[in-house]
Amino acid sequence: MNQSITGNTRLIGLIGSPVTHSLSPLMHNTAFKKLELDYAYLAFDVDTENLEDGVKAMKTLNASGFNVTMPIKESILPYLDELSREAKLIGAVNTVKNINGRLKGYNTDGMGYVKSLNEEGFEVGKKKFVLVGAGGAARSVAIQLAIEGVREIVIFNRDRDKADEICQIIRENFHDVEVKTSELNDEFLRRELINADVFVNCTPLGMGPHEEKSVIEDPEFLREDLVVSDLVYHPIKTRLIKIAETKGCEIVTGIGMILWQGAYAFKIWTGEEMPMEAVRKAIVTGRQR
Ligand code: NAP
């Protein structure tokens, strides 16, 4: 926590429900302290019923900005004055900046994912990505990948209609990106992975009650030169990541995405680069508690 809260300290917050498990207060308060910036980050339980009041409150209190989490990432859109390009395409917002009383919404989730690959030395341009899952996280990742100019995206999901919705947005807006969907089927997945560059787990398998599960159980689906990434960050090394390691694949855990989506939000609010090493250390330690 920031040690020197004064009458000048500016508020930055998180709204959503639940918020008590969020790593964002720890991340941002660590960064404010490290850079000696006079902000404090607090989490507020706001859901769809009190969303309008919650947004008004952030404005009234003159918060510099705030993060938005489930279940209001989409329903907040009508309360914002402006949207960034990626937020408009994704149809969801995770970061809001208060510009003299006007609220501008951004979505830094997909940007954070791409940056987590870049920091491991992997450039996404012209590559083929295979995703499993078509929820909010998959949507942000897939659309950001299209913005970045990847060659091909294949989305597998149990409910194929949800994957088709994402596919449609990409087809309409990015004519150079090849995109297709499939129901979740092992044989189709194996076939698509033969010439893929990156596999992304965008489901909760590997986390919480599903910790012993993985979207891919057979290491023979993977090749040594395939990058295997998991959006799940608790535990940091999921079952999928461990299976990929046995095959010698390059791995990218979900910690990078959570850190970098926060770093982009931090830059939007403060204009400063987040001190990554201090924040990474704080959240890795925080997760192990
Ligand atoms: P979501 O909107 O609830 O979507 C979940 C997706 O996973 C859906 O497509 C769902 O398929 C699929 N799924 C759920 N259970 C499954 C199962 N047993 N087998 C196969 N598919 C299954 O969730 P989300 O917000 O996209 O989040 C997905 C994961 O990403 C979560 O674990 C979350 O913690 C993680 N995440 C990480 C970051 C980060 O910064 N690292 C950011 C956001 C999210 P159906 O559509 O068929 O139900």
C-alpha cells in the first residue's frame, strides 16, 4: 500500500464483482510506490445492478481512471464517452481513463497477451494461432492478433456459435487474416496443430477446480517448435504447460498477459512505464501466499 496518502493523492480503481481476489491493487500500488507517484488503487464491488451508480461515483470522485472486470466489461460500454479501436472491435473494456470528466474505454487484455509473447522473443506477424475457448479472454486475444496482422487464427470451442461470432468480427474487419472455427474435437485439433506456430489455451482448464485438467492431454499433439501458451496464471505452471515442457516446446504462462495488460493500463493513466521487475516480483510472491 502507498505509505504517503495525502489530500492530493489521486484515485485509480477497479470495478466489477467479485474483486477481492484481484491482483490489480497489488500490481498498481507496488508500481506507484516504486515510482513515487501520488496515486492509490482501490477495488470496488460493482455489478450490473449498480453499474450506473458505480461509474458515476468514479467520475464524481474524480478518479484518474479505473479497471473494469467481470461481469461488467461489456455492459459498461453505454456509460463511456469514447472507445479505443480495439475496445470497439472486442466490444468490451478493461481500462477506463477519465479525461476531464469524459470517460474513454480501452481493452488491454489482448495487447497484454501479445506483449507476453514479444517479451519471450516471439513476433506474432504472419503466424498461425490455434485457440481453444471463445469467451471474453479468447475474444480479446483473437481480435488483437488480427489487429497485429497474424496469418491465420483457428478457434475451437464447445459452443461453436461463440467462436463463430469472433470469427465474423475478424472476417468483416481484417481481410488478410484467415480465420475459421471448429467444435472442440481432438482429431480436428491435432490436424490444425500440425502447421501451427502458437497454441493458446483460453479456457479455465488448469485452474482452480480444474487444476488437474488440460485442453491437450496427449503430448503427441505438440511439436518442439510450437509455442504453447496458457492464459491461466494460477497456478503459473498449469498442467498444459507441464505437458508442453515434456515435449520441449517453448512455453508462455498467463503471468505475462496479466502483467502486461496492467502495464498498458498504467501507461494510459499515468503516462509512465510500469516498473516490471518490481511488479512481477510482487505478484509472483502474492500468488504464492
Ligand atoms: P469465459 O468468458 O467464461 O470463457 C470460458 C471459455 O472456456 C468458454 O469458451 C468455454 O466454452 C470454455 N470452457 C470452459 N470450461 C471448459 C471445459 N471444461 N472444456 C472446454 N472448454 C471449456 O472466461 P474468460 O474470461 O474467457 O477466461 C478464460 C480463462 O482465461 C480463465 O481461466 C481466466 O482466468 C483466464 N484469463 C487470464 C487472463 C490473464 O491476464 N492471464 C486474462 C483473462 C482471462 P463454452 O463457450 O463452450 O462454454
